[in-house]
Amino acid sequence: MIAENIKLIQSTLPPSVTLVAVSKLKSVDDIMEAYNAGQRHFGENYATELRDKAAVLPKDIEWHFIGHLQGKQLKYYIQFVHLIHGVDSIDHLQEVERAAAKAGRTVDVLLQAHVAQEETKFGFSADELCGLDQSVRDLPHVRICGIMAMASNTADQDRVRGDFRNAKRIFDTLKASLFADSPSFTQLSMGMSHDYRIAIEEGSTLVRIGSSIFGPRDYSKQNSKQ
Ligand SMILES: *Cc1c(COP(=O)(O)O)cnc(C)c1O
């Protein structure tokens, strides 16, 4: 089923959109099934789970860290991570800078924009993002490649669309100002299994899809994975 799901979803995506297969709490066998169907971008939420999977899986996988960032856990994946999606504060940005410097590499990140109309989601507000100054762009070991956002968790499609539209507006504003001469500022990560079609219509370049590929997750496995 996993291979079929991957092929079906890939066939509906415009060429400008990259599919990140979200494999948190899924087995290495499941990931290999997706890999053998041609999938190379995978997303994980838990630092030690990412470390353990990357150690045994093919080296040409591009790993995306999409979980909530914790500075002390950066060491588990900083050497090999392809893109960190959820940098949601200046403190976290500086923690990534320090960890990347120590690892001797430059790490690509996205800034998380808070656009959902809920208290519970992490991220910078639109005002905070538009008020950022050059110092964030000039970090020597961090390259800011765009914006990540999650829409409100609601069945109201107009609200979901409005959230994504806000994220796109923030992305466009930054691209035209602080990042105007940063050619790598190109990525807008938004859209999950239930809302990725709307996200693509609103300008997403990276969709993070888990359950529509791998089936529902067993969250009882989560306790050991913090
Ligand atoms: C788990 C997760 C996803 C994937 O969610 P699905 O509904 O299974 O597609 C996407 N983005 C983030 C940040 C996640 O934590």
C-alpha cells in the first residue's frame, strides 16, 4: 500500500512541489517501502528516532526535522539533517547556529510562522517575522530557506485556506525585503494529509504528508521517543 500511496500522491503534485514523507513512529521497513518506490525526502519529529533511523537507512535519504526544536537534541541530527522546518524563535535560531558551527557545516532552516487561529501552535507572529533584522540573515552556519506554517486544525476549509494565504503573504513580504538578495529563500512548507491540496493552491513548495502514505500512527510508541 505504501508504494501505491506514494505514487498516487506524487502523480498529483505539480513539479514545483516536493513531497516530504512524514515517517514518525513508522518502522524502517515502512520507510524502505517508500524509498523503493522512489521517495527520498522523509520527515521526522523526534530527535533520537531520527538519529536511529538515519544510522540504518540509505545515505541518500534527505532527512527533514519537522518536530518541535529542542536545543539539547540538535546534536542527534545536526551533522546530516537536510532541512529543519520548525525554527520558532531567535533563541532556537542561535542554538542551531552554535550546533552547526560545532559540526562544521551550514544548516538549512525554515522559520515557523504562527498563522493558525489557535493558542497551541508554535511560531513567530507575522509582525515578529517582518520585524527581523539582517543579523538573522548573516549567521555564518545557518541558511534561512523560507517559511513553514501549519493551518488551524479545523474542518472549515475557508479558514484553512485563509491561514495558508497568510503564510504565503508573509513569505512574499520577506522575500521582497530582508531576503531580497538571498537566492536560497525559496521554500514554503505547508500542507499535511488533510489539507495539502489547499496548501498547494495557496503556494506551498513542500508538503509534509504522513498518514495518507503510511496509515494512522500508533501514538503509544511515542513515550520512548522524546
Ligand atoms: C505529523 C506531522 C505531519 C504529518 O501529518 P499527517 O496528518 O499524518 O499527514 C506534518 N507536519 C508536522 C509538523 C507533523 O508533526
